[in-house]
Amino acid sequence: MQMNTVDAHKKTEWAMNVLLVVAVIFGSAKVVWGLDTQDITVEWTAEGKKIAMKRVASWPMKDETVLVPAGSFLMGSDKKVDRLAYRSEMPQRGVHLNAFEIDKYEVTALQYLKFVLATNRPPQIDWRYDGGNFQEAMAHHPIMHVSWSDADAYCAWAGKRLPTEAEWEKAARGTDGRINPWGNQSAGLSRANFGRSGLSGPVRDRPERLLMYPPIIAVDKYENSASPYGLHQTMGNVAEWVADWYDPDYYKVAPDRNPKGPETGTQKAFRGGGWIDSTTTMRVAMRNGTDPNTKMNWLGFRCARDAQEPATTQLSLALPEGSGPAGAGQHDVR
């Protein structure tokens, strides 16, 4: 009887530990749906830094940029066209922008590693292998766990800057007010990485890390959802910091030429849906803001710069056949 009692106590203790783990994973939305790890620091080892230096010297970077010509585009949402539009996206209006260049892809872990080494920064929170490095499979995943200041500093170091909200939106949707980069058809899993649980990913040997490394993918996937200018993954994977202070009512007073956002604020804007987002927020006009010190596993960035030479020819951006609300055929993505 005594042995049975002891066994029962052990089983109860084991069950309580399991429930505690489950509670940590599923009971805290803030942790599961976007872990903020800004107070955690990882240190390089001497050997780890050598490995990192070899990587940035020999591995190819995905650092292409695309030109967005000068001209006007429809910015924001029209509730008659997009019934899911939020108040902060209205009114829709014509906005003229000077020519600019913008990254074709979200800034990757490998690109950010080069910046980290050049500026003597510690490794990122999710770089826990080989003395401060990421797994090789993560090299072309978008960088995450970066504050607005981190993103701004990287872009300046790279000879660029963060795009404005207006620049980001034009580059993502073109000129004709389409709801998504490919047209008016809603996002689906064959076009964007979204609606994920966060309980999977490339790191499976340490289960606790699933909370820090979400199910993101390489930045060059989903070619069938590229924007009219060729940008990849402006929707899904990670959302992206932009330059502006965020004000939900800014569109009501914004200038119609080269708007740069409010002069001051408490939140910085970010654009594009991330891996955790739902269909209602997976729309190219969707906008939001957060504390600029925030570092989340669903938030990254891409950079922009003024065009090197003035460009005045506007790209033809007619909706592709069948891409209206009825929808075009979707394509499988490897």
C-alpha cells in the first residue's frame, strides 16, 4: 500500500509538471503569439565569432533592390471595395511619391549578422548554436527580435533608411488600389505564410526554443505573390518596421505628396502581416503601431533609399486576368 501511495504521488507530480509546461506554452498569449525577449542577451564565443566571420565572407546575400518610379498611387482603403478595411486605413486618396529604391526581400539573418559583426553587437536571442550563430537553415530567414532603433541603425549602416509608410505601401501594392500585391483575391496559404500556431519551426531539438523561433520561412519564397514591383513577402512571414510615427488618424490630415508621418508620437508604425496574423489583417493597406523598443518574433524590416537617378516612367499595373474578387487560380509553392 505504501509503494502504491508513493507511485501515486510521483504520477501526480509528473502530471503537474506536464500541465505546467502546457500552461506556459498555451496559457500565455503574449509568449506564444509573439515573444518579447528584449531583456535577454547572448554572448559570442571566440570560435563562434570566427564561424560568423566566415559565413558573411562566403555565403551569398539576398540584398537586391528594386526601383519604384516617381508618380501617384492609391493609398489606403475604400470600404466599398475592401469590406475588411479599418478606420485607420481611411480615407483612400491619391498620393504622389518621388522615385525610390527598396529591398526586394526582408532583411535576412545573414545580412544582419554582417551588421552585427561590423558594429560589435552581441548575437541575436535566437542565435544559440556554435557559440552565437544561427543554424544554417536560418540564414535566409527574415531577421526578427529587432527594435525600431535596431532596424533604423542597420539601414543607416547599409547606406539606406527605413521606408515611409507610403513608400512601403506603394511598393507592396502598386498604383491601382488593389487589396493585395497580386490583386483583390484574399490571401491563402499558397500565397503567404500566415495563420500559424508558433509551435513548429526549424529548431526541434530544444522544445523550449519553439517559443522563440516561430514557423518563418526563407524570404524568397512565394514568387506567385510578389508585388507589381517584384517585392517578396510584403504579407506574411514577419511584419515590417517603417520610418513613420504611428497615428491611426494620420490619413485624414496627411499631405498628398511624399507623406512622412506625424512629427512626433509614442509608437512606430509597422506594415504587412506576419506569421501569426489572420485573414482579416492579411491585407496590404492594414497598418498598426507599437512601442519602438519592442522586439518580437513576428516583426522584422526591409530598407529603402532615394532613387539614384530620377525616374518618371510609371509601371503598368493592370490587375492580372481573374485576380478580382472571384479570384485567380492559386499556385503551389515548394
